[in-house]
Amino acid sequence: MCLTCGCGEGDVTIDGQTADPEHQHVGADGIVYRHVHAHPHGAAHAHSHAPGTSPTRSLQIERDILARNDAFAADNRRAFERQGVLALNLVSSPGSGKTTLLVRTIEALQGKTSLAVIEGDQQTSLDAERIRATGAAAVQINTGKGCHLDAQRVQQALPKLALPPNALLFIENVGNLVCPAAFDLGEACKVVILSVTEGEDKPLKYPDMFSAARLMLLNKCDLLPHLDFDVARVIENARRVNPTIEILQVSARSGAGMQAWLDWLAGELAALSVGCARGDDAVRRPQL
Ligand SMILES: Nc1nc2c(ncn2[C@@H]2O[C@H](COP(=O)(O)OP(=O)(O)OP(=O)(O)O)[C@@H](O)[C@H]2O)c(=O)[nH]1
Ligand SMILES: [Mg+2]
């Protein structure tokens, strides 16, 4: 459960299979309840929990959830560093163009870089199918009522990908500019995608996401001639919440700006291999 928005954690699947047959949830008394469902997911629970949780208790539960997530994220990060894998967590509101951008990126990197994708959506495997159509490996995590990926689910999905050393791992998070900001997946960094149809004010309205990201991709720039979107203003707003954020303007549709994004990826991969060669654990720490 995510206390930021109260979303549920049940019914998570990885490539269609139940991720955790042992169901777990936090009762109003703050206790984590674990049980194996004897009934189908979605059916009413045989047991109940007292309604109402004090604000102090809620805060403690939220801390516990995030601490548990951070432990899995630290494991993931160690595994990525050991294998020399560059993991990027792609975050945005729904429909900013994450999958379109990934498809185009994969096409450009074909034969040059090993890569794989973890797709996160509440329902459907549509995005994983779009990725697999390029020939790249993809795993679909369906979060059910959840509004973000968490590090444990990513860890469970990794064995399905068999990533070679020096590979790129793209993790397309559930479309949501709020909760994914709080959940470290063990990535090298978050890349936030904002499309020009969303408005220049989004970095100010959702500052946690823009301050957690190292790079902002401003997508759908092919539409700029048809909009009154002010690029200078969105850059100013993004830098107001995160003075060091890098920003690239792209169009996944026309391909404009894609080379700069590919150069950025190449730079990150090169920095990773230098860090690995030096045994420098801290080289790829995320900016949170
Ligand atoms: N004009 C234009 N349309 C784009 C661009 N990138 C994506 N789109 C369109 O935007 C819509 C959403 O694209 P997706 O790639 O599915 O977006 P997404 O962020 O993966 O969406 P979710 O996974 O549902 O959050 C589709 O109709 C795409 O064709 C772009 O650069 N320019
Ligand atoms: Mg998508």
C-alpha cells in the first residue's frame, strides 16, 4: 500500500503470473498481515481491520513501507553495479510518450547495445508487446490497484530478463507524476518525460518528481508549432525545483533531438564502465 495516495498493493502480476501468492497488507492497527488467499483476488476478505489510523501511526507505516522498499532497492542497485547494468527509471504522467520513446530508442540502438525493458502499468501487457515487437526483451508488471512500481517487484522481474554485462535496463514506471518519485527501484537515475501538451507548470505542481530526476526529456516537440507552450518557461520552472536537472528537447514521433538523448545514454554507459573499472561504488548513485 502507498500511503501517499492510499493505493492498494494486491493483485500484482509479472507477465500475467501472480507476483506474490502470499498476500500482504497493513491493517489499521499498523500490523502487516500476511496470508495466502484461499479465495480469488478481489473477493472480500474474511477478516477485517478496525477502521481509522492515527496520523502518527500512518506516518510510521509509510516510513516502514519506504524503508522496506529501500532495502530491496539497495539490493537491486548492488546487483546492477556488479553486472555493470545501467538501469534508468522512466517516470511521467500517463501518455507523455515513454513507450514511443523507448521503441524509437531501441530501434536506434539495435545491434549496438544490449538492452531490456521492464514495463509497469496497472493493467494490460500492451506496452510490453510494443517493446517485444522491436525484438527487445520485455517483462510486464501489472500493479493492479497500485500506482507505482516498487523495488521488490523489479527484483522479481529481473530473472526473466537475463541481462548481459554492460546492458541498458529501461524501467518504464506507471504513468503518475506523484508516487513513483518516492520509490527508489535501485536505478542509476530517474528520467522524467514531460510532453509539451501538459503545460509549463508541471514541474512546480509536482516538484518531488522533478527534483528526483537527473534528466528531463521534453517530448512531443513536433507539436510546438500548434501550441502556445513556452519552452523557456518550463525550463525555468524545472530548474527552479532542481537547479542541476539536465534537459533535452525531443520528439519521439519525428526523431528530432533523439541523437542528443542517445549521446546522453552513451555518456552514462561510459561513465558506468569507468566507475566499474575503478571499483567505485558511489559513481552511479541516484540523485534523490
Ligand atoms: N505528436 C507526438 N505524439 C507522440 C510523441 N510521442 C508519443 N506520442 C503519442 O502519444 C501517445 C501516448 O504515447 P505512449 O508512448 O503510449 O505514452 P506513454 O507515456 O508510454 O503512456 P502510458 O504508458 O500509458 O503512461 C500516443 O498516441 C503516441 O503516438 C511525439 O513525440 N509526438
Ligand atoms: Mg507506456
